[in-house]
Amino acid sequence: MQIRKHRLVLFAVTAILAAAALPAAAMAATTIHVVERATTDAVTNGSKQDKAGNVLTWHNKIYDAANKKRIGRDAGYCVRIVVGKSWECSWTTYLEGGSISVQGPFSDKGSTDLAITGGTGVYTGASGMMTLNYRNKKGTAFDFIFHLQ
């Protein structure tokens, strides 16, 4: 009888551990494509001059890949590193079911890749990279392509 109880407990613990691993396995090699509409971007610097150390902050709406239906929001900041060339950024994109955080460069002139540093909800334990592409020349819309590992 005692051995049967131990086997039952061992089976239950194994089942719980396997279920806990499901979200991570479900995210393996998943790609999520969303569009950010940059409408709230603000640079804090005390003057209109673009200079190293300026801080860019925002809280924008996020849309589906077709840029039609609102599906979330984001919030973050960047610090100007090289004038006219790049920023170093950190932000979180909030979607139904959780959030995904990223960190890395933002180029003034083209696409960049940022590290996925984590997530919440269904994205807990997220890793991988996010590709950021300019969606238009004005810099008012961006494709965020999350490559979750």
C-alpha cells in the first residue's frame, strides 16, 4: 500500500512538472507580428537639439499585422547614443494574455534586432529576438516581429 502511494505522488509530481513546461514548449519557435503606431513619442532634453543623452519616451497603441485591429499597447524609453544614428532602448509590449519585454538598439535609418528579455502571462520565460522594421518613411509606424524561442 505504501509503495502504491509513493508511485501515485511521483506520478502527480511528474504530471505537474510536465504541465508547467507546456507554455514554454508552446512558445518554441513562435513568431508574433504586430504594428506599433508611434503617436505619443516625446524627447526630453531641455532644448530642441538632438544630442547624446536625450531620452525618448512613449506609450503607443499596438495593432495586428494588417495594421487594422487594435490588440494592445506598449510603453518604453530610449537614450540617444549616437546623434542621427542610434538609440539604446527598453520597452514592454502588452498583448492579450501577457507582455513581452525587449532591450537593444533602435536605428534612425533602418531595421534593427533587439533581445527579448522576458515576459509575463503566456509569455513567461520568453526569450529570442524582436526585429523592428520601419513601416513608413515618416517613422510613425513600425513592424515588431517577435521571434520567440
